[in-house]
Amino acid sequence: MNINILFPVLNEHLRLEKGIERCVSFMRENVTIPYKLTIVDNGSDDDTPDIARKLEDKYDEVEYVRIEERGVGIAFKTGVERCTSDIVGYMDIDLSTDLKYLNDTIALFEKNRNLQYVNGSRFSKDSETHGRKWYRKITSAGLVFILKTVFGMKATDALCGFTFLRTDVAKKLVSQCSDDKGWFYTVELLLRAERQGIKIYDMPIEWVEDYDTTVNVPKTIKNYIVQMWKLKRLFAQEKRYGRLR
């Protein structure tokens, strides 16, 4: 078994080098299976590309992929479509989720052949979060509540920034998802997986708030509302015409 870890980045010159070097160090010391770290740059206009190319030259296990469209969704989709590893997933470059959960994820996939999806959760009763700003707690918890109410979501979190799947399952889901390019793309991926009965492990994690986040919270919330409305209509159409995928 081998694994491909995707790092979607946009203007991350302050955190990219540190994040990749920490991950490389951890993987070399703790992971025994073959692995690849893919930096997926979705339209950076700072010196992120220069830093990424230097990291690619420095480390054999690091590759740099550039796309001109912005958005975590399009970055994740691109990474999945290019992936040739058995397991594929993504982490935020700030490494808010402790790297030790990579080992736990690999072990889960190795031990349970029926497991197809690992979904990191900040809101599981066994999770630990540190330094979370009160307003981001409210918005994140509110999103989970709405997703459970509107879509019947079973998972306890949808946007942890730590998601891994068997690659064949990921490619199938990606082929079915909408053309949203932002964060909501990963929410749709999870909801589609649940609707299809894919075996998902809701993984409790230890998560640390990054105070230098580049996420625009008001803009992101507005996009979520629009995309939830669109997805609800799409799911209804698929059910009506027998195209539940």
C-alpha cells in the first residue's frame, strides 16, 4: 500500500516551507509505506511557486503541481485525478491536525479492507481542539447543524482539513461531484459518500487553531449557503430521475 498526501495552497509563502519540511521529517521517521507529498498550487500570485519548486528539488518525495484556477475544491479534484497511489487525501498546510494521525490513518486502511474513507473530526466527543476562536466555533458548529438538518449528515464534522480515501473511491466520487471549486466541494464529497453507503470512519483528532489563516470567513459562509441550496436541488433531481449515485 502507498499514500499520496495533497496540500492545496494559495499564497502560502509564510507557511509552505515549514509545513512541508515538518511533514517530510515526520514521514521519514514514522511511516514505513511508500508515500508522496503533492503541493497543489491553485493560482498563487506571491512567491509560493518559487518556494514549492525549491522544495520539489530538495526532496524526492515532494512534487509541485500548478493549476491556474483558485479553490480548494479544484485543487483536491486535480490531485485525485492525477493520483496513482492506493490512498489519497489532503491536509491543510498549517498542519492544524497533528501529524500523528497520518500513522493512525494508514493503520486503519491496512487493518480494515472494507474501510474506504477517513474523515477527520474536530467535533467528535473524543476530539481535542486548542485555541479555537469563539466565532469560528459558532460558524463551524452551525454549518454541521445545518448539514445534519438539511442533508441528514451522519459525520460530526465536514471541514476539518484532514480527509483520506481509497483512491478508486475518491476518483468515483470526484467524477460525480459538482463544479464547485471552493471548500464546499469536500462537503459534497462527504455527503455523496454517505448517500452511497461508503464505509466512513469519523476520526477524532487533536486540532490546533491557526491564527494566520487565509480563509475569508464571511465569503466562505455565503458560498456554503449558495452551494447547499444548489446541492439540495441536485440531490432531489437525482432521486426523482433515479440517478442517485
